[in-house]
Amino acid sequence: MSPEQVEDMYDAVIIGAGAAGLSAALGILRTDAVKEMKAEGREPKLLVISKLQALRSHTGSAEGGIAASLGNIEHDDWHWHYYDTVKGGDWLVDQDAAKILAQYAPQTVVNLERSGVAFSRTADGHIAQRKFGGHTKDYGKAPVRRAAYAADRIGHQILYALWQQCIGAGVQFAEEWYVTDLVLNDAKDKACGVVAFDTHTGKTHAVASRNVLMATGGAGRLFHTTSNSWDLTGDGMALALKAGLQLEDPEFVQFHPTGLAHTGILLSEASRGEGGILRNADGEAFMARYAPEHKNLAARDVVSRSIMAEVDAGRGVADPKDPDGPKDCVWLDMTGIDKTHMQEVLPQVVETIRDYAGLDPSKDWVPVKPTAHYTMGGIPITTNGEVYRWQDGERHIVQGLYAAGECSCVSVHGANRLGGNSLLDACLFGTRSGESIAKSIASDEDNTGSTDVQSPDAERQNSTNAATEKRKLSINNLLTSLGNDGAPAEDAGDAEKTSTTAETAESDDNPYQLLADLGTTMEHAVAVRCDAGSIAEAQRTIINELLPRAKALRSHSDTAAFNQELTAIFEVDNLLELAQAMLNASAARHESRGAFARTDFPQRDDEHFLTHSMADATGEVDWQPVHIVDMPPKARAY
């Protein structure tokens, strides 16, 4: 789907069509303020831009569940969920935000059910719930069944239900459009719109808007081994950096413990929630040594580090598909789960193991290793979804700019996210962001359509148009033919532009190889653990090798339409921008906390680093205090 025409001015543009973006769109349309506008004959101009067809968004791959203290299987309490979230995030969580997350989780799940999400059911018809790592009763005691699920396809159910609701509400989509620029005013305190590249036509559009919401997902493609789909290239976070904004806590990346051998494909935490056990080369259920109480259901960062410790101690196993390869995996033993029950509640896990490993989990142990899964950091936002800059010890709101989902950081996850909290974060804070935008639309005095050169709308249009012209020149440059040495030709005349030249075809470098090399660099530097040496080596590699190669990239085709290499060049550029911010923040944090483990600073340091890193594109890292409400930091153990 693409709009028949691009409006001169939108009330709101949402970038991303996963759970966060779709929740925001519905959050806007379901508010009383917007309903009143529509009743008066004023239809808000809303556009959702996605670089994918909406139903291919990565939300659809979420497997295990969405966390909420419904108490359908056993007694539960949102205060326990709140505590688990703060503890799981190793006290880097902003507690005012985590309280909202836990308190409104049941309401969020019930609203999803009313929107059409087909949850699995208990025998008496209630939403079914299962155990998930780090979720407990009585403030850290026994595990509790808190994750509401739909077999192991909860993300698929949520994505389809939200999309259908948006289609029913008449939401307009621009699918397979790639946003290349976030446009702010000169003072960097107001959003003006975005620049978007239509991959079908090769045209570049100025999309001016009074409100912009970023919901572009995570950045798993920074790493070679990842559970993320190919499209998660940190676009929204990189756009924020390039626009002169900051990222909060970019150094915190979660590695899910159970990626399938060397594919990185996720085997849901539900496989352990249903009784799966991690074993080393000796067959020992080793998690009992690292997390005596919660064992295989400890927080993800704890389990991932435990796996790496077993590998380092020589108790790892090789992937059966590569028996002579490195022994960097452990076994996931699901043979104790009843085969019929396994097929009912974990069908996708069973299918993945069968199709990609050639194993039967009811009989065979399955090789697994940690896989890059989730970025806890992101674009800093308030609990109402407003993007801000941290400066001089204060939050300075960027008017009309919002973010939600994995690309944002309201800091409900802190240093490590609990399973089941990501879908909850996306849906709950996506909705809250939409409601904030609706208030802005309904009360916006600028919403007059004035074309006066001094009007706010004129400023937005002028800024967006200027950025669009600059981007068009950049794209034309990328479509310029390459010379014999692989460098851009001095003069790309009409004759050269008519077809791909032989010289272009001879150029070996391309964005896909650069993506692979960046993934290997980042994996060696900061996957699961790091130190000053590994961080510095990655920084040198990026500055001395990868950035020069990226600047020299040109498309091997001179046609803009349906040019996947062109969008891959955009993605490489974004990942390199993000990688530098991540490494700068990693170098600045001299401690280990949650998913961030420095072997040269192995202890948590609350005195100096109970604070959020705020990194920008210049290499500067500022610090913002964590919001402690009623849970002072204490030792974290499972």
C-alpha cells in the first residue's frame, strides 16, 4: 500500500508498523479528543510509513508471551511484576516508568484480547499464562505464571490483530518506503517531518508533519549472530543521532540464551518455561550452580553469561552440523516435556528445530548459544512518549517528536529486559504515545493550514523540502557508476547512466559484505562481555576500515526503483552510526551491570554508575540519574 498522494502537511507521521507503531496509530484514533474532531468533520491526517509490508514487521516473530499480573493460573500482584522488572534491569530501571508498565499491564492485555488477539485458554476459558525467566511471586521467591501466550506465536497474533484494527479504522500506510532523514528545525527543539524514499518508484518524498513518532524497532543486525530479522538495522536510533539527538544507554544489548546453534534463530524462553533444561558437555544441568533458586528461569543476562562461562571452562559442545567446529554451544534438553503437550504449546519451536537442525526435541538434545536479541537503550522518552535531550541536568522536550517500542528508551528495562516485557512495552507505551499525540493534534493552535511564510507549518515544510533536496543529491551520487578501480567515476554522463557498466560489476565491495564485517567486529568486541581492549579494537576497525569503505560504496545499478542495494547502503550507514555510539558508551561505563559485562570492571558500581549514559554522534557521553522511587538498589541474585 502507498498513498495516492503525499499531503502538504500531516498531523502525525508514524515510522514503523510493528506493535509500537500500530498501537500508537490506534492510540491516536481511539481518544475522545480525536473522536470529537472527526464528529466535527475534521479528519486528522495520519500516515504510517514502513520499510516493510506491515505484516512482515519483526513483532510477528515474538514467541513466548506478554507479561501481565492477570492471576488466571495462580495468584499474582502487579507490585511483584514491578519488583521483578526493577531487579531484572539491575536497578538501572526508571521506577516511575516501571510502575506504569506493571500496573497497566493487565489492562493492556485485556484490550489486546478485545482487539482480536486469540490467546491460548485455560480449561475454564481464561487467558492462559506460563512461567517466564525472572518473573516471580512474593518479591523474588518462586517463579510465577505471568506470561499470557498464544501457543508460541503471540507476536504474530498481536501484529495481525493490531493491523486489522488499523485497516478497519482507515489508517493510511506507505509500505516499503524507507525513511532516510528525520528533520528537525535549526534549534533542534521541534520536529518538522521526515524524508522518505519509495522503493517501488525510486522517488524521494518530503513528508512534513506536526508530529513524528519513531517506532522502528531494534538493531540486532549489529551482530553476526542474532535472532532479529534482516530489517532490524537500528534505523530510528541512527536517524535520531544524525539529527543531533542523543541515545540513552546504547551499551546495553541483551543476548538471548537460546539461539539455535549458529543460525541465531530464537528458541523461545517458553521452551524452558515449559520444562526445558540447559546442559553442558558432561550432561550436567549447570544452571543450578549459577542460579540456585531459579536455575534455567533466571534472567536472560544471567543465563547467557553462565553459558559462556561453561564454554570458557571447556564444557561447551559443537554444533552437530559442524562436529569439527568450535565447541561454543550447550545443550537444550526438552525431552522431559510430554511430546503432545510440546506440540500444543511450542509448535513453532518444534518446527524450527526440525527444519533447521534436523532434530526431534522430544528425543534429541538441541545445541544452543547466546544470540543478539534486544536493545535496552534507545531514543530517550518520557512516560508519555515525548523525545527529549538531556542537557545541563534537565530534560528538554523536542516538540512534536515521539518514540515507542524497542527503538526508544523510557527505561523500563534498564540494564536487562525480562522476557514478556518487550511486547508489553511496545503496546502500552505505544498507546500512551498515541494518546499524547492526539492531545497535541486536538489542541494545536498551529493546525490552521496557514501558508504564511512565518507560520510554523511553513517552517516545517521549508525544512523538510530542503532536507529532501539534499537527500536526492545524495541518492544520485550513490547511483553514479564506479570507475575501474572501484572508486566513483569523475564524471558520470548520460551514456554511463543508461546501464550498469562493466567497471561497476568488477567492484568487489558491497553493503552486504560490509554488514557482515561489521557484525563480526561487534560480536568480537561486545557480545555478552567486553573489556577496554576489545572496545578500542572495534573502534579502530570502524574508523580506519569500515567507515572509509562505507563512504566509497556505490550502487551496482543506476536504477533507483526496486534497488535493494541502495537501501542496504542506507542500512550500513545507520548501523555504523549506531555502532560508534554504542562503543563510546561502552568505553565510558566502568562497571558490569545486567547485560553489560566488562571483564576489566567485573563489579556493579552504584556509587559512580547508577546513571543512564546519554551518547550523541559527536562521541560525547553525558550521564542522567536513574529515577529511584521506592526500591533502593540491592544485590541481585537468582
